[in-house]
Amino acid sequence: MEAVTYRLEQFEGPLDLLLTLIHKNKVSITDIPIALICDQYIEYINGAKELNMDVASEFIVMASELMLIKSKMLLPKEEEDEEDPRAQLADALLRYQQAKEAAQKLSPLYAFYSGRMVKDTDEISIDKTYVQDQQVTSLCTAVRRIIAYNNALEKAANTTFKPMISKPIIPVEIKIVSIIKTIEKKGFATLEELLISESTLPDLIASFLGVLELIKVRRILVSDEIDETNAILDSSTRFVLNDDEEAIEQSEYGIGEQIESDIG
């Protein structure tokens, strides 16, 4: 049998020594080979040279308990369901092992939190001056109103207004040239024909401004007979080119020569 060389100071008590012997022999706590463990335990007690009597008494009591269990194990069982003599010892060893494992986990926590002090809860007196009912639904409504207000402010700050005519801006002069060429093709053109081909709003606005500009400088004229006192102009109104160059040159805008040069 291998000699036991443990020192008594290494163990906190007899259960600690028994648990060490069980782990050393690689046996199960619930199925302790009591003869082997008892012999090693007695060998340890006999081999210890310097014993503290107050502590040694605990080890000696455990040695007697082991020998009692060993003797019971040697006796024949009177009944098959008789309790195992090792049951109480195994239960004590399991609890001790759990305590040691818990101590290993709690030790660093104690080192970290032991220096802290907990402040007692302050007693806050009830405000009896406020008598209005305080409902949770009212608080929720107020919070929703605040959130909606903040969202509205954020949305207003991030709102960007797009101009009606976005870049690139369509030059009216280009549309004027196109209008004149359209009228020249068949000698006249209705307002709808001058504007219907425009695909975007900026193009439509530029063409309409071009028609107004040509009317102002009298480069185009309304060909329909219209009662001056009850004039009606709509999308079917026809326009023709004005060949009176003097009237064009005498207009206050005087863009006749520029239009002619663009067409030419």
C-alpha cells in the first residue's frame, strides 16, 4: 500500500481528508470502498508526528466511525433493504464537496464586494398637498404628446422645399424658337398643339411663357375672329405668325430680331 505523506495542517477537518483520499483513489463518493479508505485514513493518523490535540480529536472520532462502518460492512445483512452503513458518510461528504465548490466561486466575489457599504433606503413622506388623482393613463398620454411634438419639430427641421421648376431651368428663348417653327409648318397652330408635346412641368411652363412673350411682342397673333367685348380664349384658339416687321421692331421688348436670327 502506498504510504500516506499528508500533513494534518493541510486539511480543514476529517471530511476534507476523506474527500482527498477519495479523489486520490478515484472512487465514487456514493460507493466508497470503505476498507481501502479506512486503512489509508488510519495510516495517515498513525503517520502524523505533530498533532494538535484539539484538532486531532476530530480525526480520531472519524477514524472510529470508519472502523464502525467497516465492521458493519463485514457483517451479513439481515434484510435486503437494510440501509447502507456508508449512506450517512456519503451524504456528509457530498454536502462538504458542494460547500467547497461554492466557497471557490464566492471567494473572489467576497474579495470584490466585502469592502462595500449599503445605504439604507430613505423614507420619503407622502405629499398630501397634491389631491388630484394621478392615473397611469394620463402619464402615458402626456408622454405620447411630447414624443409627437418632438417628432414634428424634427420633421419640420429636416423638410426641404423643392422648387416648382427644378434644375436645369428650361430657357424660354429655346421654346420661342420651337413655337415659331411649329406654327410655320402648317401656317397656324392651336394653343393645345403648342403645349401638348411637353413631357415635363418645367417644359410646359417655359412653352406657355414663350407664347405669352410672342403675343406681347406681336410676333404671333390670334387668327380666330373674337368679339373684343366678350373675348374667349381656350386651348383651341389658333395662332398665326405676324409678318408686320415694323410692329415687331416697335414693341417695347424688341426681341423680334433675335427670334428671326434664331430661326434663320
